[in-house]
Amino acid sequence: MSSTGTTDHEATGPRGARHERDAADRLLRAATRSGAHLIAEAASLVQGWAVLADPIAGAVYSTPAAAAADGVHAAAAPREHPHCTQRPAAGAVLVLAAAPTVPPGHACHVATTTAALLEVRGQRAAELRGEQMRLHTTLIRLLLAGHTAAVTETLGANRLTHVTVYRLSGVDLPTAHEVLWRAVRPSLAPYAGACTLMGRRDGELVVAELHRGGDDGRILRLVSRLSERQHLLAGMAGPLPLAEMPTAHSDAAAARHSATPDRRVVPADAVGASRLTPLLPTAPYARWAESVLRPLSPVHQHLLLVWLRTGSKPRAAAALGLSAGTVRARIRDLSRLLGADLEDATVRAHLLLALRAPAPAPGDDSDSDSSNTRSRSGSSPPGPPGPARLESLPDGLLDTEAVRTWAIGMVGGLEPHLRIALACWLRHHARTAPAAAELHVHRTTLAGWLTQCAEHLARNLADATVRAEIHLALTATRTGPDDPAALPRRGGRTYRRL
């Protein structure tokens, strides 16, 4: 039986065998050069197009480039593309679309040979992968230690000036590491003005993309796909100058603590952003923040910001690469330096607000307007104003109509028992046991109320920065004390709805 113009005798005769040997020789020579040359040779032999499609990276190689989308779609839905020849190859899928004049047997031979050569290349790469991964991890450690010149000299990439850092956590990180490695195909030689390093350290996967100040989003897309498929949570920070790699590294960890299954990759700048700060009067806000933070160095401010974003000292220690004892000691010192109790929930919310503030405008004197240093509880005494305090905010900062509208939109409509329970829980820094004890309810009851609060607010209560904003919103809308003693009850430890 013939098939597309070629008889069985012709396909199996000496001429057909010699033709297949010639095709195999051409593919072998192309495979010794690169995977891209191998795919290009396969496309030439079938007089059509060829694509190596990876489930994470998309089109790894494509000839011609315009066929990439068709190849990826064919690999994802093979039944919709019966005319394509497909073979699994090195963790990806090889897709060939032959010209109508090419015999199907020849197309199958080319596809099978190409897939086998891709497997050989993949096995060879796997043999070298362990050593390359260790080298990548070492280079990341050198960047974190501040040896940027040594790293750029090793890479031969002195023009790479910035870095974007991703920190991923999940259950099966070794598999995720291998999948991302195969998708990224990292090389120590800069490619298209960028170089990607990745390594596992301290129970997480760290990806550092070195570039010239801006990236094309390729690594972000790969990390996003990997996070969805491997059920990972990731934080992203950058681009920042290479010298600020430790800052990007800790910011990425702080951002990861805000990631959820609904939003698996969180940029560090999104963690620091809020809907409240744009509503505050810029000049008084900036002057107050500058006065509050004046005793702190940039290093101090960064430590406090990471601590407030992660929500706990052990998490901040892990993000900063310090011991938990060191972080506790430094925060105690900063508490004395600021003259404020940093264990107070209101002080923490005000401090995060100050750290988010824009820089004062040039020529703006923070002491020129004494009204900005008056607390909300009363007027300042006559004379030169003193330094701003974290315990209170200046008049006109949170008591504006815009802020009140924002606060009502966030926490308005909460039932009295939910509002009181939420305020108490926030005062105890999201610790359920002491909050339940003060409310005189069972921990399970309080956990159920908090679930209702999260659903009503449509906010992630596990995010420390979200909790700080909710605390400020409760303060701005408070008409009386959110006192646990005022919790509506109906005998014993129950409550009644009002």
C-alpha cells in the first residue's frame, strides 16, 4: 500500500535506506553543534517546521521562529494537530510538521532520530548539571558576601550592572530546580545581555538574573509557570545594583511571605505599596516620617522594614541571613533609639507607615510647621516643636475625609463581635491563644470569627502589612473603645448578634 507518493519498495529499498542514513548523519553532525542546530536540521529534512516545546519554558528551539506558537499549541493539544509528528524528548516534546510531499515514514524517522539525539544531549547535560549547580550556588554566595567584582570577572560580564532576585519555597524543590534549570538553560556566558544564576540554599531556591538595568521578563514568566505547576511560593526583588544584592535577597524573602496560592509570585515593591499612603497629604506625611526616622541609618530602616513585612523576628532573621537572637537584639536597640515600644501594634503600624513615606521635597523644612508635630490627642506646648513620636500621628494625617472613606470601605460593615475580636487579635500580633484568652472565648471560636473577617474584608490576614493597614483602618473608624469587655454576649462564653 502506498503512502503519499512513495511505494513500500522505495521506502525500504537501498535508496530509501541510504536516504535515511544520510538524514541520520546530518542530524548527528547538527547535534554536535547545539540543540538549536539540531532542530533546524530536522525542519530542513522534513521541509516544514520543527519546535521543541517545554511545558514551562514554552518553545525552547523553533525553526522557523514564527512556528513557536503553533508548536507549543500542538504539544499541549496533540489531538487538534493530527498532521504533526510528536515525540517526547529530554523532558520536552518534539513537534515536526512535514511538507505534504514528504513521506510519512521519512518524517517519523527524522522525528525519532532527533528525539534520540536530544535525549543523548540531555543525559550529557545531566552529567554536568551537578557540578554546574554547585558553581552557581557558590557564585550566588559570593554576590551575597559583596564580592561582585569576582563574580562579574568569572562571568566575563563587566557590563552586567543590576540584579533581579527570586526566592522560591515549596515541597519538592529539587524537582523544581531541575525543571527550571532545563527551562532556563543557564550558562555562565552572558546571553543577550543577561546571565541567570540559580541554586538551592537554606531550604529554598534562589534565582539571580544579572542584567544591564532592565530585564525582558523571561525569567519572571518562567518562575510564574513553575510556581503554578510545582505549587511554589515566590518573592521577587529588583532590579537593583549588583552591590545591593543582599538587599534584594532579603526583600525577596519578605515578599514571599505575602505570597498565597492565588498569587504565587509577589514583587517586593507590591508588599510595600498600600492604598492608604497615596491618600495622605504628601508634605506633612513626608516631614513626619523624616523626623521619626532621623535616628535610623538605611541599614536600620531596612532591617525594620523586613521585620514588619515578614511579621516575625525568626522570619526576618531567615530573610536577612542573621540569627534570630541577633535580630531580637538589634530591634531592642532600635526600640531604645526611637524611644518607642516596638512591641505595640499601633507603634508598628505607624513605623511601617513612616518607612513607606516618600522623601521630603527639596528645601522642605521638617520643623517649619509646628502644627505637623502635634499629636492627635492634643496640641503641642508652646515653643519649638520636638521630634515626632511613633505613638501618635500629626493632626490632619489620618483624620481626613479621603482616609475615612478608605477606612470605611475596608472595615465598614463588620459586626460588633467581629470588629472587637479582630482588633484584639491585631493587638496581640496575630496570636490566637492570648487574644482568645482576653476575649474569654475558645480558640476555635476566634479562628472561625477571623475566617469570617478575612472573607468580609477580602484580605489575606496572614500578610503582616495587610494586618497593619487593617489596624489603622480600625483606628480611623473607631467610635468607641474596641474593648473585649464590650463583646456582645448572651450568658457564659457565647455572644449575640446586635
